[in-house]
Amino acid sequence: MDDLSSRTLYRAEVQQIPFLSRREQPEVVEAARSGDETASHRLLTNCLNWTMRRAAVTYRTAEPAHLEMMDLVGQANMKMVEAMPNALAAENPVGYLMAVSAREMQRYCTYHDPLITRSKDRPLTDVHPSTVSLDAGEVPLLHTLASGEVVTTNTPEYEIVYAALRQLGSRHRAVLEAAFGLDGQPKRKNQDIADELGLPKETIEKYLWRAKKRLARKLAPHIGQLTMAGTT
């Protein structure tokens, strides 16, 4: 197998799970309703293949900017586990679980993909606050970070950025500082960071992606101040 990504490995795993036929389902449902945990597990795993395919469709349709497809799969699987008691009370437990899965993935794209979480009590037609990427260059101050310019905490306009960095976990902070040449460090490539930390390059890329996402969330309340600082 050439592709050893988590997505490929997960798909290969769930494809090994046999489907419950319509003839088998009533017996398994009855056992699950009687408290058989193995039967409940079979009902849940029966939905995993379908959820994987549905996640691919939802991902292509919604085109979330800050989520990966496996984020949707994980969230849907968690909600199905939580919904199992209600599913067993429904006429068609398998159909109920699939509906929960589909609805949760769509909801997650709508409300949790924005780095500033969308409030549930506001209409979707309302203008929602947006954030900028460290790589995008919309804000001059943040574009300086992405350009590789070496900056230090002695520069007043960067105090907000470094304060946000200090709120991140040590590993996320380390990969950001190395990747963007922060705090007097030289800017380094992902492979060099991976070699230094003794981790695969793919892991560093994942850490970096999550670190930028979390840093952007920390900086979002200060974006107006950062814009002013970058243009003065």
C-alpha cells in the first residue's frame, strides 16, 4: 500500500466490516434493545462505511475551509455513539443512526468550520466574522510572519502575536516558530523540523496546520489592531 495516510488506513479498515443484511437487522436490533452490547456495536459499525462515503460527499459539497474529511467522520461517529439509546427506541435504528451521522456532518461544516464559531441562534443569512490565514497576506503584519522576516518580542506590534503563541501547546508553538522564523530563529522547511524533532514530515505538516488554525483563532479578536499595526 503506497498511501499510508490515516484516511486510507481507516477506509481499508472499515471496508473489512461486513454489512448487516435487511434480514439480519431485526434480530440484531432486538438483541441490542435487550442490552446486548455486542449487538449495539454491530449496529454502529454497520454504519461506518456509509458514513465514510457520506463524509466525502458532504466535504465536496460544503467545501469547508478549515476542516479535513476525517474531522467530519470522527464527529459523525461520536454523535452516533451518543445517539444509540434514541436509535434503539426508533422504528429503524440503522436509518436513525445514518440520519444522525449525515445531519451532524452538515451541521459541523456550517457551525464549526469558521475559525470564529457561528452562533446557532443567528440566521445563516447574517454576515459572519471571518479570519485571515497566516499565509494569505491580507493583513500586512501577518504577511510579514509568512514571508520569513525574523521578528522578536521587542517589536511592540508583535506583542499580540507572541502573547497568542504563548497560549499554544509547546509542540504547536515550536513548529510555528521554526516554520516562520519567529523569535530570532531561522525559518526552516518542514523536513528540517521533522528531522530535528524525530517525527515524520507528514506529522509536522499536521501539527503546523492545526497550530496555524489555533493561532488564527487566538488572534481573531485582535485582527483590527493587527491591521492597524501592519499599515503604520
